[in-house]
Amino acid sequence: MSKIIIAIDGFSSTGKSTVAKQLAKNLNYIYVDTGAMYRAVAYFALENNLIGDGFFKEDDLVNRLEDIRITFKFNETAGFAEVYLNGENIEAAIRTLKISKYVSPVATLSAVRRKLVEQQQLMGKDKGIVMDGRDIGTVVFPEAELKIFMTASAETRAKRRYKELTDCGHELSYEDVLENVTTRDHIDSTREDSPLVKAEDAIEIDNSDLTIEEQLDTIVGLAEALI
Ligand code: C5P
């Protein structure tokens, strides 16, 4: 059986990672959450006072990129690979609304993208990988055998993210989550370097009214036809 690369791109909170994780498990593939890598850089920037309310020391962050080492380690209990920054498990720490607020400005920097894309391409060099993000089918793996572009209405996405965050004990309002989702989509879609766009050969799935099982069935079917 041949191994392929599956690229899953789309707007914020479309449930890409939930489906991608399950898909990787079904196919016995590696799963890589590239959003976690950008979040890790935003976490580093916040921890080092390189970004905050009203300021962003872009040049200083770029100069510190060599100090950022992002790794993934499989967590048996969780059933997926968690993200580490310089050896520290930051999986939970990067899922806050605060990180969500600063991650998109950080992801506009070309030097940041170059570093992360290089690492992502290395992770996928032997194929057998499901990678989700914003530029996987367009920039990271333009030759990916299967490209999915996920969409859903902004309200559907904000509701999902709000539930996810409040279920984990975060205190925030639905309006804040909706605001974050729409602001991130705008920054991600309009940035100069690697904007979020649907690759020409990507298959679009609007999952507003689809269950995870239904999405999975569709994508597994598409993948199996190629393997
Ligand atoms: O997927 P997630 O919502 O965790 O991604 C967080 C942010 O990271 C996105 O809003 C986007 O700014 C950035 N990102 C990106 N390119 C990717 C993955 C994520 O620019 N491949």
C-alpha cells in the first residue's frame, strides 16, 4: 500500500484537527497540527515580552528564532502528539484565547513561516502524514495527493470553539470568541506571505451540518481511493 500526504486547510475552528487526528489514527499515519507550531512561537513571544497589548517587537522575535525548538511527543493517554517548546510541554498553555489573539500577527512574519515550513516539510518527507493548517496544500506540500479545504459559517465555528474552551474551564464570552475567529480569519486570509486560500485542486467540505463521523467517512473514502 502506498503512503500519501493528506493536507487539510481551512478557516479557524472548522474542526480540522479533530477530523485530522481521527483520520491519522484510522490510516495509521502521523498527524501534525501546524497551528500548534505557530501557537508555540506566539507563546515564546509572549513569555519573552516580544508581543503584548499594543506592541510587537518583530525584529527581536526574528532574531530569537534560533532559540525556539518545537518538538512533538506522542501521549498514549491523549492519543495524539503533544507540542513541546524547548522541552516544555505547552499543549494546554497554547490553547487559550490570549494565544489565539497573538498568534495570527506572529504568523504573518516570513522568517517565522520559513522556519516552520522547513520543519513541516521534513516531517512529511516519508509521506504517511496528515497535516492541518492554513497553507499545507498551497505552500508546505503543493504536491500532496489529497487536499481538503474545510469551511463552516463563522457562527458555527465560534460556537464550537466557545464550547471547547468553556468545557476546559476557561471563562470567556461567546462574543470574544466570535471576534477572535473573524479577526484571525481576516489576518490569515489577507497576509502577504502564504495567505489562507483554497488550493485549486483541494476538495471543499462545508461541515456546518456534518457530524465528525460523516466528515471522516468522506475523507477516508477519498484517501482509500488513492492508497
Ligand atoms: O489551527 P490553529 O487555529 O491552531 O492556528 C492558529 C493560527 O496559526 C492561525 O490562525 C494562523 O494564524 C496560524 N497558522 C498559519 N499557518 C498554518 C497553521 C496555522 O498561519 N499552517
